[in-house]
Amino acid sequence: MEEMMGSTTRKTWAKKAATLAVLPAAVLGVTGCGEQSVYEAGVDLEDPDAGFIAGDEESDNSLDSGPYDEVYDQSFWDELTIYFGEEVTLSAQVKEPLDPRAFTIAGMDDTTVNPLLVIHEGEVEQLEPGQALIINGTVHEYLDIEMVEEELGVDLDNTVYEQWENDPYLLATSVKADAASAP
């Protein structure tokens, strides 16, 4: 009888193992019927965005794949965190020149958007408050004066920048007068 019990247990275990082995294939087969699978083979399932198949590209829900290239306004400021580490192009007005390398910007047409610090890799000549600019650069989450000094290989005047420390800023690679906004 003991031999029979061992044999029955082995048979039961074998049936359960076979069922468990077939079950994932059956589930995957059902999800493939009539719909596109969200995850594809070889995708890291721990990454929540891995294997995501975007919907129709013409849909209003499609993902924005390009950098920001518009006017500096409240909408940009409200969504600033999504641009951290991204290169953007902003049309803005000089709010206040701070030194030959830095200035703050405001939105166009007297908007009430918060000022944003812009630090240029080189020196920027003769900026005037209200001057319209087109600025290309990378949005940074917070200003760390020592880190910027090291990156640019310069010694910044801490008294000019300390009020902006830990605030977001734009490290500009290009600053040009906005000819379209000139009188």
C-alpha cells in the first residue's frame, strides 16, 4: 500500500507540474487572440515602460517624443520636471541680467510666470531687460554652484548665484536675439 501511495503522490505531483507548465502558455495564447500583446519577448518586465506599444500615432494620447520648442510660459513652468535633463528651445524675454554669463528670463508679453535662471557656457554681451531671446539649453533640476563651476571651468560669483541655489535652471548653449519679436 505504501508503494501505491508513493506512486499516487508522484502521479498527482506530475499532473500538477504539467498543468503549471501548460498554464502560462495557455494564458499567453488567449491574450494574443484579437489584441496586440503589451509585452514582447525579451523585455525587462521590471521596467514599467518596457515593451509598451503606443497607440495610434495620430491619437491625442500619443507620447511627445520631441524637445520643447516654444514660448517660456506658465505651462512650461508647470511641467518643468518632465524637461529635467532635456534640451529645450525657449522664446523668452530677459527679466534681469545678473553678470556676463547669467540672466533670468520671464515669459513673453508680460506674463506672470516665475523667472528662470539661465547660465550660458560663454559670456553674453549687452542684455537688456525686456529683450526678446531664443535660448537653447539643457534644463537642470537644481543649481549646485560648485558643480556648474566645475562643468564650465569657471569661478562664479557666489553672491550672484546663491539666491538661485537648489532652484531649477537652464544651462544655455546658444542665446540669440529673437528677430521676429524685434520692433
